[in-house]
Amino acid sequence: MNEAIEPGRAAGPAPEWAGEEPLIFELGGDLARGPREVEAGVPLRPLAELLPGVALRIDPPSVPAIPEPVLARHLGRLARRNHNLHQGIYPLGSCTMKYNPVVNEELARLAGFADIHPYQDAGDVQGALQLMWELERLLCEITGMARISLQPAAGAHGEWTGLRMIQAYHAAHGDTHRTRVLIPNSAHGTNPASAALAGLEVVTIQSNPDGTVDVADVARHLDSRVAAIMMTNPNTLGVFEKDILEIARIAHQEGALLYYDGANLNALVGVARPGDMGFDVVHLNLHKTFSTPHGGGGPGSGPVGVAEALTAFLPLPTVERDGSRFLLDHDRPQSIGKVRSYYGNFGMLVRAYAYIRAYGSSISAVAENAVLNARYLQSQLHGIFPMAVTSDSMHEFVATTRGSRVVGLRALDVAKRLLDYGVYAPTAYFPTTVPEALMFEPTETESKRSLDLLADVCAAIVAEAERDLDHVRSAPHETPVSRVDEVEAARRPVLRWRPPE
Amino acid sequence: MGSTQQAVCGPALGILWATMAYLPNGADERRQMLEAIGAASVEELFRAVPERLRHPVMDLPEPLAEQDLAGELERLAARNQPLGALDSFLGAGVYRRYIPAIVRAAIARPEFYTAYTPYQAEASQGTLQTIFEFQSMICELTGLDVANASLYDGATAAAEGVMMAVAQTGRHRVVAAADLHPETLAVIRTYGRGRGVEVVTTDDVSARVGAGDACAVVALPGFLGTVAEIAPVAQAARAVGAISICCADPIACALLTPPGDLGFDIAVGDGQPLGIPPSFGGPHLGFMAVRQELMRRMPGRLVGLTHDHDGRRAYALTLQAREQHIRREKATSNICTNHALTALAATVYMARMGGAGMRRVAEISVQRAHALAARLTALDGIELADPDHPYLWEFALRVPGDAGGFATAMRHQGIVAGLPLGRFDPDRHEQLLVCCTETTTPASLDRYVEAASRAGRPVTVTA
């Protein structure tokens, strides 16, 4: 029993808060019968006659059918065990946990969007195709790219799609020796993983003390074997790559292309465009910059944009307009092919489209407020945590517990203690180039009050650690479970429920 | 943007902020914050950005009030014809199955849809436990040992399975059944191309798979709805040291002997039929289950059962040493964000229906499809294209003349008669893929037969 959680502490706590929530398999459902089902309404024939020679399951899968009232409470209790954006700040650096407008959820569920089939005739889905066509144009304006494929399902999927296009571009120019990709050591792990999946060799570039790419190191590695340089701008320390125009110049001079990881576009949206900086391929995370919800880990959406010279290689199909009619174009001989089924995570595209239309020409207010909020929070945390770099950061910044007033205070401990205050932890231990890193990204949807509260909580945790480090190191104390043993989880993997012996 | 008003975007600092719905700070707060930072203006915060890059001219429409925004999107939605307003017999990988209301209610909860990937286990037990439940149910459904937390869709799940087989065997050729879903086959080819993986297709996978092959890939059921005898493929693959992969429909798994029991090493598929609406093709849900030996080669998130420091049962992301944020270019996959929320929808669907309920749904679909096929083939000039192959709830129907023309004539009567197959195989241009589910009502079947008896006459196929 977690004694900190008692009746009255949270509104109407269920007694199950006190202990463990049973698994669906333990709720006493029915293995033999499902809920009442419609009648087939046709003359029934024996399955053996309809499916001659087909091996049928002897018993249905051992998944119990749970009565709705029992299932509803199970879900309700589990829901209360999740931190979420309707409860408090979620300052995860690099993840852009901004508020997700409720109206967008309603709109994506309209039957005209949710109940349409990817193989319906184009004439029956003109609204969907128009939305995709318009969204592509909006995103092209915002990024400065010539065309955008809305298909990739997530950022990493967009990275791999973009790299496949870069490979196709070089191959089309008879340039088959370009098998390397330069990636800064501070990059997101997906960058090298996507490069490897595309069959490219990763060359790691060193960064300067402020996390920016070392131009000299880039120049040293640039040669006719380099297909692309992957960059995040602002980088993963939240610092704008001041030498970006020079890097673009030397890359292009050597025949390499420049790839933009759009994870941090929230710092720049509407203020500056990757296309203008010289990037040839750009992926976006609609679930970051354009506010589609994260869903506990997806579905996201990772559209990928290209400069004019690469449009022939876009994945199949593209959305085109012929007069007032919208259609899908599958006839693109130089395309890299299909990267997923159908046309993209359309439900996410509806939400992102609605979000962009709400801001329209004032979209730069997103970046301006995101940077203002981050810089303000950083100013309030000065003196509580040392900062990883002295350069101006933008929409996020990296602090560290190394060198704070309390010797032995780790990033992990601060992260866990924050949970006790109803605050989600910042991203800990990333980027890996900073020891004991805590990366804060408040986003533009936090109020000043909320930022002040977060700063006050951080101050309180450091003050507490000075008095009683053990209490901080054993946090959290107020969450539905205490610190979870991740070592046990990895050492003896139990990845599914099994019936008791 | 179509008929909407255009406006040129310039520096809009401060002017419109107060009216933007999703920005909580007013002018006073912003002034106080700038003072605390020690900056004279917001523009100053962007000084690291070269001036020539700042504030590009963009052609973006005017901002919209929520009411106007809703109106705009509702107008676009109204330009689509939802399946529910038609008699639809479209399937082909995306199915209109009945979604119990509690599924929608669950995924509409902000506690689930606004949460992030559950890195901080103590504040994410809700998401973690539902993923553990999802993994467990997918194992029960497929008859395999370990399932992951989700992948993007069925096609990319199949491609990830192929990449696992390539890594496991060190071989670079894939033998795939010709009746895999064409989109799945196309995606496997795109994934393979970057890594020098060759994909060959055949009607007889077990005869073709050999010692140089990484894997054999088959479908349950095939794209045309038919069920082939696939157990020999798993045996043949094992005999030559190749991995066997079954691309399975999850509802079919509730009725048929599942891939694990048939001897397959990997089952992948699209979980869309489990409580997820068609949504024009996404977001859907990729799933993957494997034999124990392949656990550490799996792509993506895995949730494990463990304990908290007070000994209570708790859940956490685990075996992360496979993943991109730890292993970078040596990771088993590049996947990061997956499809947790649609996996939650599938979890709630499976829990509500139970294994028996899902089997019942499969049976109703089979009964209706076969009843419809019997009535249609009684009409002049209409017959099954593959009469010797057993099928579940989809069948290829040969109609008089071009299937596209037949479908158009049917559509004029409010019926989406199926998917004309000529686009995928020119030899099948006289064929339609017709699907029935528990949402295809008996009255709808009557209307199909009635309309087909008219549209089926060659003379009426003029549209």
C-alpha cells in the first residue's frame, strides 16, 4: 500500500489505487462466449462445408470477453496511472509535448474522414484528397520545400524514406559510390539507425563544446563517398547551427545532400525555413510541431519534403490536382516505391491540417512563444542547475545535475522526484554528450504560471536533496507505484501473461 | 488554398498572439518573461538565426476561429462518401468491422491519447499495462511466444519481419507468396532494396524456398481472400534454415489454426480489424509475434513485467539494448514512435469481444460472404474466379465485361461492389474482390444481388 495515496488526496480515488490493477486476464471474463452478436441473417451452412480442407482452431484464442462495466472501470483505473497533458506539464526535451487541441480530435472522427476506405473511387473521396493536397502545400510553404510526401508513419520512417530518395538521386546521377552519411554525435539515435536500414555507412561528426557541428570536422570527412549530412537544427542541445549556410555550401560543393531532422522545427516554424538554409530533404514530426497527440507512443506522422531536384523519387503514390479534381498518381517510374500501405496516417493529417489552419499566417507565433517559454524557464532554473552550454538556446535547453550544489545528485533522481509533484520528468541522459543531462522543452502551450511552478519544484527538490539526499534518490514516493525495477525487467524478461500453473 | 482568403505572412510579433487559442500567455506575462531573460524583444531571442533567413514570405491563409475551422473541415468531410452511407463490399486489407463504443471511449481519454511513450515507468503504468495486455493477447491470437508493443501497419510489419530474417540468417533472398497483399509486397521490396535484398514471388513457396533464402513469406488469408495450405511452407523453410513468416489477418486467427500452431517463426499483420476505423488507410496498427529464440532480434518497444521497490507488480519498457536510442546504427530497427494508441484500441476491442466473440465475428463474415457468392453466381454471367480455392469472407468475382464498368454501374445504385482487380493484375480485369463482414447487413446483400442482376447484363455496362 502506498500510504501517500489516501482517500481525498485525488478526487474520488478507487480502492484499487492501493494495490495492483488486475490484468484483463484476471478480471473473470468469459472464455467461451463473447458479447451478444448480430444474427448472420443468411441460411447457415456447416463451416466444414464452406471451408473444405481448412484447418480450424479447436478452441478460440484464450482471451476472455470482459463485461463492459468491468472493462470500463479497468480502463478508468489504468487511465489514472498515466501522467498526461490534461493533468500537468510534460517538459520532455526533443519530444515537443504541446497541448493537443480537442477540436482536432472531434474533426478527425467525422464519418467523412474516419469511415472512408483507401480503395474507394477517387470521386468518393475528393475531400480527403483535397485535404492532403492542401496540407502538402501548407507544409511546403512552412518548410520551403518543393514537394512533400505525407506517407511516412513517424519521424524515423520519414528519415529512412528521405535517405532512400537521396540514394535514388545519386544513383540517377550515376553516382553509386556515395555510401556514407555524416551524422553529428549529438544526433537522435534514429538518424544512424535509419541510415543503417537504408544500407548507408555512418560516419560520426564531432561537435563543438556548445553542441554545434564542427565545420572543420565536416569538411575533413566530406568527399565523393558522402551521400548526405544529417542535421537537426536547432540541434539536440537547443542551439541554432550558426554555420548552417557554410555547411550547406561545402556539402553541395562536394555533391552531398543535406538532410534536416525536423524534430526541433518547433523552434523555427514560421520564423525560418529549412529549405532556405539549404536543406535538400526535410522530415517533419506532425506529432511534435503540428500538435497531433502522441497517443502514449504513436501513431505519429513523419511527412518528408524534398527540393525540386528530388521530386521524381517521392514514394508512391503522390496526390495531384487536375483542374478542380484531385487524384492519386501511381505512375512515377523513378519513385523509390511504396514505403507503407496506402497513403499515410490520414487521421493524423486531418489533425495537423486543422492545427495549421487555426494559426494560418500567424504560425510564427508558435515558435516565438516556444522559444520565449524555454528561455524564460531556463532563466528561472539558473542557479538551480548548471547549464550544459553557454550559447543561447532556443525552444529547449539542457541542464545537468553535475556540478549542482548537491554532490551525488543524479539526473535520474531529479527526474523521478519531479513525478511526485505531478510534473513529468524532462528527458534525462540525452544528448549523451552531456553527463547527467536534463533536457527541458516546455513548448508554447505552457503558461508563465506553469513554468514558475516547474522552477519552484526544481528548487524545492535541490533544497530537499541538500537536506535528505536519500529521500530524493529513492523517489518517487507519491506515484501509483514506487521506483520500478528496470534491471529485473531486462534480466528476466516477462513479456506476456501466462495462466497460473 | 482553394477558395480561402490568402494573406502574406510577415513578422507578426505580438499582434495576433492574444487571439490564438492555444497560447496561454498575454502581453503582460510576455513582458515579464522578456525582462527575466534580459531581452528587449522576442526577435532578439532569434539572433542566432542569420537575418536573411528570418521571416520568409509565406503564402498561408488567414487564421481561423474554432467555429470557422470546424466548418471548413466539415465541408471537406462532406465531400467524401463514408462507407456507412453506402452498401460497401470493399475489403482488400481494410475492413469495416463493428467497433464497440467502449473502444472509442477509451482512446478518447486524454490520459491515454495525450501521453508520451512511457519512458518514466512510475508515471506511465496505465499505458505500460495496456501494452503488456496487448502483447499477451497478440500471443494468444497468433499462437506465438512474444509480441512487441506495435509497429506502423501490416505492410511495414512484414518488412520488419523480413529484415529480422535477413539479420538472423545472414542471407539476402526472400521467397514470397504471389498472393501477399500487393501493398505489403511493394513495401517489402522497398525496404529490401536499400539492403541488397532480392524478393522473388511464387505460387509454390514450399517448393521454391532453398538454402540461400533468408525467409519464406506467406499470407493467411491471401489477398484474394483464399486460404492455402501453408503449414508445409513453415516446414520447408525450417528444413533449409530459413525463417518462416506468416502475414495474418487477426480475425482470421480467431477462426483458423494460428500461425504459431502451423509452425511459423514470425506472425505479422495489420490490427485494423480490431476496433480501428478505415480512416482512408491510416493510422492502422502493425503487430508482430515471434518464437522465443527471436525475441532479441525484434524491432521496437517491448513492455515487461517487473516490480517496484515495494514489491508490487509493475511494468516497464525493456530489452532496450535492441533499440535505436541505445544502439544507434547497430539497432534491430530504426523505429521509435510506434502505434500505441491504436494498439490500445485493439486491446479494448479484444477484451470486449474475447476470443470467442472474435471467432463469432469471423463466422458471421464467412456465412454472409458464402451466401452472397452463392446468390451472385446463380446470376447469368457471374461466377467465382477461383472456384477451387476455399475462401473466408472475401472472394474474387468474375463479372461480364470490365469489372470497373460493373463497379461504376453498381455505384450508381449506392453500392460499392468491391475492388476491381485489373489495377493489380491485368489478367483479372474482369474480376472484383468482394468482401462481407458483420457490418454488411442481410438487406445490403439483397440490394447487391438485385443491382447485380441488372448491372451484370452486358447491355447496362455503359458507364
